[in-house]
Amino acid sequence: MALTYDNRNSDTARLGVGPMAIEESLEQLQALKERARLGGGVDRIEAQHERGKLTARERIDALLDPGTFEEIDALAHDWEDNGVRYYGDAVVTGWGKLSGRTVCIYAQDFTVFGGSLGEVVGTKISKLMDMAMKTGVPVIGLNDSGGARIQEGVASLAGYGDIFYRNVQASGVIPQISVIMGPCAGGAVYSPALTDFIFMVEKTSQMFLTGPDVIASVTGEITTVEELGGATSHVSKSGVAHFSSPDETDCLEEVRRLISYLPSNNMDDPPFEETGDPVDRRLDDLLSVVPSDAGVQYDVRDVIERVVDNGEFMEVHEYFAPNIVVGFSRVGGHPVGLVANQPLYLAGVLDIDSSRKAARFVRFCDAFNIPVVTLVDTSGFLPGVSQEYGGIISHGAKLVYAYAAATVPKITVILRKAFGGAYDAMGSKHLGADVNYAWPNAAIAVMAGSQAVNIISRREIQSADDPEEERKRLVEEYRERLEHPYIAAAKGYIDDVIDPRDTRIKIAHALELLRSKSVPVNPKKHGNIPL
Ligand code: HXC
């Protein structure tokens, strides 16, 4: 069959009907597959390339191991026809290998009706998600779509609803990764938002509920698609997206990297990888990395990179709430999730955004059997009217809840400061952490001495001949009496005070012990996390 690309003819209506020689039917099949492969046609493929975007199939090829993609439903189409027939419709679905491990994948095809989602697309994605859940493999969605297919009305909305339902059923069962590589607008954004991680590409991807025109007419605010819903906005301001990349190739490489830390499902162990980095490596220069003066900043990533295997750390949400650092790494070849206060920003305080960020990360690690290693150096929760009005009470409680509910191995090391509620919230023994350590100069108390004396010794200071001298003396006395790790050690709240240079060794040994940690089955349906 000669094939010039025109998906709008109707000659194919008779295809597949009646007896045919096998050669002829194979030829016909080839022709149909070719039509599916061309999506919306060569002109639209060119237009896609001109925008600096790959096509759906090119993206899948770039992400998966070569030659491993098994496409399904390439022959699906809208039976109503309407004189327009796009084989496969506006999404490519199937499975393949990613670094040797099987994943299910779908890629929306912007060349067909702008990648919009109607009945066929919705059914294809839902079917793929069911397959991923049945087989226990991650599902990766490459999004590039104008949203609900307007012509299909409620069938489009039903398609989204069916996907949302599956996103929720799959949550905590298989890792779900969304990659935004074009527009993602309207209610369509809720599927990525229900998944575990969102990647975006700078300048060519946007996410928003309503675009700039609607906003201008409703609120009078003037904005652009990029400013409103571009990668930079979502990785730094809203925190909706976790990763951004300068281009699609880099983005897909990052997806591969993330998958390397994740188990295929919640019953699997995270993938061990021989890293060649000995666990008994002492961190001789760590003493110079963390200044002993609690007021001096440092980058906690310098600690993380020394502690983990070969300094390799995949930071999640790098640009959002930078006062806490979260991400994946390996210790002794086994994946771990790291949560660390970042003294470089806002002195590492816990605020609304950092609490939300860390809580969600801990929940993910817990769902997928990834041990959580927490490095604590924080002066506490951020005080302030805007924080209170913004609901720091509820958001801070999310972090407490996440740690307390997590049953994966939890190891916590207090590096320098653990004051107030933050001591409790940051993976304390009281929230069920398994192994807790502190460095010898760590300050653990309700608050720092400089604040505490103003409350408990106000009268003494005021009546002193030299109030400032008296204040200093009382702060010093408080430090000696209350602001050190040995009270917590005496009470067993921390298991040991350790030489900072042994931090990696101690964490590795604890992880080894906790690999056989067993957790009693909890019969309750679910708790009521302060969402
Ligand atoms: C049907 C659509 C479509 C849609 C785009 N197309 N969006 N067809 N339904 N939602 C078609 C166009 O008609 C066009 O067809 C082709 O896709 C490419 O679109 P262009 O507009 O030419 O491309 P571009 O200029 O790059 O603009 C892309 C866009 C724009 C920003 C996505 O198309 C757009 O604003 N689309 C509508 C977005 C929207 O409002 N969607 C509904 C959101 S509400 P031809 O044949 O000309 O190539 C929603 C509700 C979900 O999604 C609810 C779930 C609960």
C-alpha cells in the first residue's frame, strides 16, 4: 500500500475487513503502524522540532534502553471517525527497559490535536497504569498537551477522572514520575500533581490551572506563560515541580538518574549498586567543614557529599525551600533518602515550605522502603506573623506526622543545633527514629541560651549592676548546664555522642543493622495527616 501521509482520509475504513493473503495483511499492518508512527503528520512533527521539542516517540527512544520499547494500542482510534483518523491518537503507550529495569511509559503526542486528551487517550493511559500496577513497575508520563479535548466534552473529563483515580490507587505502590515537556494546563495539572516527582524543561514547558488571558480578565494581573507556570517558577516559587532542566535530553537523563535510586514497587528493596566506596572511610576533613561557632554558616551539602558514597547526591527540590536539603544517595551501595537542615539559608530554620518539602520526601521514602538519614542543624521553627497566618502549625505538623508514621529505618545525627520543636520534628527518637547520634559540640535544648536567659532570668538581669555582663554570665552558665548533648545521652534520647569523623561509619553500621528491621502490621485504615 502506497502511503503518503494523510491521516484525514477515510480509505482505511475498510482495513482489516474480509479475508486477505498474509502478505497483504502484513503490508496493511505495516502501513497502519507507519501512520501511527507519524502521529499528526510530517508538518506538525517539523513544527514540534522548530519549537525545540522532540516528538513523543523520540522522547521515549531517548529515555529507554535502545530497542526495548514495546508499544501497545498504536492501532487504537476514535471509532466515531468524523473523517479524521489518527492511529494511536494523541498518546504513545507501552513499556520498555530503563537501565535494564522495566518501566511503563506514556508520551503525549502534541502533533495530534495538540496532545489533547479525549476518550481514546484517556483509555490508553488508564490501561497502561493498570498494567504498571498489576506488574509492579514504575510509570513515567511524558506530558505535552493542550488539556481536555474540547470536541469530546465530558468524555475528556471522564478520561482525566479515570487517570486521577489510578494516580491515587498507584500512590505508594509504584513510583510515578511526571515529565512536563510542553503545555500542561487546566485540570490536567492534577495528574502530575498526584504523582511522586515532576520534572520540567526550561522555557518549553508550562503548568497552570488558568492561563495569562483568563487571569488578566478575572483578577487584572498581567503575566506571561513562562512567568506564571514555567519551570523556574514551579521549582523555586510554588514547589510544584521538583527538577528543572535546560533541555529535554538533560531532563530525560535526570529521570534515568532518579529511577536508579528507586525500587520498582513498594514490595521491592531499593536497587543495590556496587559503588566501590568503603563504608569504613573516616571523614578527616569534616571537622573543618562545620564551624563550631553556631552562628557561622556552612553548606550542609558539603557534609552530605562526604558522608555518602563517592559524593554522589541527587538533590530533590533544590531551588524550593533551600533552608532544608532533601535528596537521594547511597551508603554502602544501598539507596538512602537524606534530609538535612541547611544553615546556609535562613540559618536552617523550619518554616512552612521546608516542612512541606521534607514531609513529602519522608513520606515517599517510607512508601518505597528507602531508609531516611537526617542531619540536624537548626535553631527551630521560624517565628513570625506571616508564618502563623500561613499555617506553620499545620505545615510543621506534617513533618512531625511524616517522621512519626515512617516505619523505614530512620537514622538521625545532630551536627550542631537542635532547638525546640525542631529537635522533636527532625527525626528524633521520640518520633520513632531507630538510631540517633549527636556530635560532641551539639547544642540540644528548648532554645538557645541567648533567648532562654531573657525568659527565665529576666529579673536577675534587670536588677544586676551590669545587666549585659550578667546576661553573658547567665548564657554561659546555661550552655554549661543545658546546651550540650550529654543530657540527651544520659536519658537515652540519643544513642551515642560520636566523633564527627566517624559519621559515615556510624550511619553505615546502623543501616546494616536496620536492613532486617521488621514492622508490625498496622490494622488502621489510614491516619488523618494534617494536609
Ligand atoms: C482540542 C486542541 C486543544 C484542545 C490544542 N488543540 N488544544 N484540540 N482540544 N484542548 C489543537 C489546536 O486546535 C491545534 O490544532 C493543535 O492542537 C495545536 O494547537 P495550537 O494552538 O496551534 O498550538 P500552540 O500555539 O502551541 O498552543 C498550544 C496551547 C493552545 C497553548 C496548548 O492550543 C491552547 O491554549 N489550547 C487550549 C488549552 C486549554 O484551554 N485546554 C483546556 C484546559 S481545561 P490544528 O489542527 O490547528 O493543528 C482542561 C480541563 C481538564 O484541560 C479537566 C480535568 C478535570
